[in-house]
Amino acid sequence: MYSIIDIETTGQASKTGKITEIAIYIHDGFQIVDSFSSLINPECYISDFITRLTGIDNEMVRSAPRFYEVARKVVEMTTDTIFVAHNVSFDYKFIQEEFNRLGYDYQRKTMCTVRMGRKYLPGHRSYSLGKLCGELGISINGRHRAAGDALATVKLFEMILARKALKETKLDQSQLRLF
């Protein structure tokens, strides 16, 4: 099982930034089997730069749950899954830091669709989510919003899994020819 996750944040550094939105799609390797998405009140100011980038402003998150109010849901949904994200270290570190602030040690195995994309979908000029999805014909409904980016990552992940399976099948067939 995989938990394909995207977050939006107040900044680039996990130690000083906070999560403003989270989306989780649970995937069984074939399809989405569960999902969760929520704005998060970061309990701090969202800069104009971040608002221009994400469309998320201070008023939108004012009545949203705080991270500690969705933390149990995040733990329950991601238990016994592999944490998948596009540039996984960014999302994973932010979520780990939010849990650290709560006194909880959040640990999951991780998988990065940037690294997987480079391996199984070689030859692209850029592996940024927007550019790669554009080249592959994956539409992103809600760019720089957690649910839109996470769903695009799901589609990318499924393409990668298909390409990986095809590559492994070709290897198996070529190995059979040796006998």
C-alpha cells in the first residue's frame, strides 16, 4: 500500500515553516482506495508570496483544523504504507517536523516520484511536477494545491509503476531466452 501525499506550506524550511494544506491518496498499486484532504491552520502568518503561489491566504485557514487536529488521521491512513511524494524529502520532512512539535516520532518508508521518474521515464528536460506532467499529458487541476498536485502525482506514480512492470517483464523474457 502507498500513501501518495502532497502538502502546501508557509515556506521552504521545515524547521521554521508550517503546513497549510495536506492531501493523502491511499493507493493499492492499482487504484486509489481512500483519500483525505484538508486546509490546515498553520497558526502563523502566510506571506503574500505563498498566497500568490498557492492561492491559500490567512482568511482561508482561519477556521481550518490545526495540524494536531488531523494528526491522528494522518497516522492512521499512512500506517503500513510507503510514503510517496514528488520530491519526497520536502513533504516528508515537513510532516515529520509537525509531528516532532507534537512529541511524536513519525517514521515511514519513502518513495520519490522524481527519482523514480528519472529511472523509469528517462529523457525529460525537467522532472518538476508541472513540467513533467505537462510533457506526459497529465493534467493538474489545482496546481500548487495539495489535492491537485497529489492527484497528479498519483497519475504519474501509476505511469511509473506501469513502466517499471513493463521493464521487469522485458528483463524476465530476456532472461528466459538464456536457457
